[in-house]
Amino acid sequence: MTKIAYFDCISGISGDMTLGALLDAGLTLDQLRAELQKLNVEGWEIGAEKVVRYGLAGTKAHVHAPEQHIHRHLSDIAEILGRSALDAAVQQ
């Protein structure tokens, strides 16, 4: 069964907001960490906390990684995905 998530972001969405929405939709932080570890990219940490802003509750994801002066191009990202331990369908 295919599951589809649709984001109606009339004013955009950031990466931490996307991760928070996925965590609120049922993805566990442990599942997220396990999948990200399959990328074989080191030096990152991820956490999350429940927050209330302007009367709305949600999950805020916190991604911590050292600042790097590496600029990755699409070919670099494709290479990371290709050598990862992610399922082939996820790599695609």
C-alpha cells in the first residue's frame, strides 16, 4: 500500500518544520535516526520537542551538525544516496 503525504505550504516550509510534521504524523524519532544513519554521513545529531506557538501545538525538530564549508551538488547527493544502506526504492 502506498502512502502519500501532501503538504499545503502556502508560505513555504523549512526542513525542521517538515521533520516536525512527519514526527507528529507518526514517525518516531528512533525510526528517523535509524534511517538517517543509513546515509553513512557522520557528525550530526537530531532531537525534537513539543512546542506551543500562538496557540498551536506541534513538534520542533532540532538538527545539529558542525558548520562545514563543503558545497554539495546534486551529483554529490546522488553519490551519498547510492552508497547508503537505504532501501533501493528510497534511494530512487
